[in-house]
Amino acid sequence: MNRVASALLGILLIIVGLVAAAEAGTAWTGRAPLILPLREWYQRLTTTPLSSRVVLLAAIATALAGLVILAGQLRHWRPKELDLPSEGAVTWRVQRRTVQQQVAAAVARVNGVGLPRVDVRGRRSAWSVSVAADARADCDPEVTRAARRAMSRLGASDDVALHVALRQPRRVT
């Protein structure tokens, strides 16, 4: 959200800057404005009272835009990267999506397991993995081992919490 908002703001500022430069050039040469009716705007701004409905609506719109931006900044977004245990000053990270895909693929390779769904929860430095799949209850140890092996291959430590929930598959008749 920050990148999109920054890009839009940057484009808007470039356009406004170019228009302002062009208008300043025409004002310096003494000609009439090119795009913006500056004299009419100035006249309207100096004669509009603060009690006007237009001023009230502009203030409300500005306040709402500010609240939307503030809410976007304060919302807790899921981290895209997760910290891995490392020694020294270097911090190794893995993509959250990669953990989900690799664990789901490993669980799907277990016989009798279908439709694995993997979710990574928590903060960047303290995260856990939840696995849900359609399988018989006796597949739980094998699913847990497969998920742990996949997490280990990615560099996750053994103390990363792993929650496995298996649902009895439906019978097709």
C-alpha cells in the first residue's frame, strides 16, 4: 500500500510541478495563464467565507483521506519475510509464501493426504505454521514429519510451532 500511495503521490507532484512551472513562465512573460484560471481562483478564494458549505465539505474530505491513510499505516500486515535462526550479525530470511508452498507440497506427497492448506502466522521473528488437510487420523505422525522436514530444509529451527489438523476425507460413492 505504501509503494502504491508513494508512486501515485510522486506522479501527482511531478504533474503539479510541471503545470506550476509552465504557469510561472507565462506569468513572468506577462501573458494570460495557459491552463489554470488563476485570477478567478484567487477571486473565489479571497471572497469565500469559512462558514461556506464548500469549505466544510473540503475539510471533511481531507479529514477522511487522512484517516484512511492513517488506518492503512496502523494496520498490522502479514510479513512477507520470516526470520530464520542465524549466528552473527547476518539475519537470514525466507519468504512466507515459500514456506507455505514447500510445506504444502511435502504434505501432499504423503499417501492418503489431500487438499493440504498451510498458513504461516505470527510476526517476522516469532512465527508458527498451521497445516490442515483431508486425511485419516493415523496419518498425523507422517504429516507432521513431512512438514518438519520441509521446514528444516528451508532453515527453520525445531522450535517453530507446528499445528496439524486433519479432517476425515469424504467418501465418494
